[in-house]
Amino acid sequence: MAGSETVRLRDIAGVIRSKNAGPYELTFDIIFNDYETFEKAVRGNSVTKELFSLLYGIPVVDVFSVIPFPPAKAIKITILRPRPSGSLGETDVYGAQQHGPLLDLEVVLA
């Protein structure tokens, strides 16, 4: 893409986090440092359902939404939890430790 660059998400986002969205879903927040970078990241279209499917080893249909949210200069993603919160064998009851794969993710700024 002409005029685009690739950067690590952790270098352009002030907040990258995961948390419960009820017992059966996880939500991820990517909050960018400024509006210009947020807009470039959205135009670059690197954060997609297909990407989350690959990163988290889940079917694309289990990635419920990828929504740019301009008022917060954020992208919000919601997926089906692999195991319900608090269920036997589940290791992160609050869902707060699931954002790790996003830290080294390279995204296109367009």
C-alpha cells in the first residue's frame, strides 16, 4: 500500500488489554495514543476477525466483532471465551491476561 508503514501495536497504542465481557466472552481494547494514529490503523485494516481467529486459534465465527470506536480512539474486539469464566480448567477468571499475542503484532498504518 503506497504511503503506508508497518509498526508494532505496542509502539502506537497506550493501552492494550483484555477483560471479561460476561462469563462466555472476552473483549479486547486497543486504545491508541492519538487520533491520527488511530485513523491510520483503521485505514490499514490490520485488526480483523481473520487475524483474531489466527492469533487465538478459534474459528472466525467465534470472533463476534471488531469495532473502531472513534470517541475513545480505540478498536474493540469481542470473542467467544475458549472456556467459560471460572469453569474447570479455565486459567484466567477475569480474562485480564489474554492480550499478550497483541503486543508484538505488526499493523499497517495507511
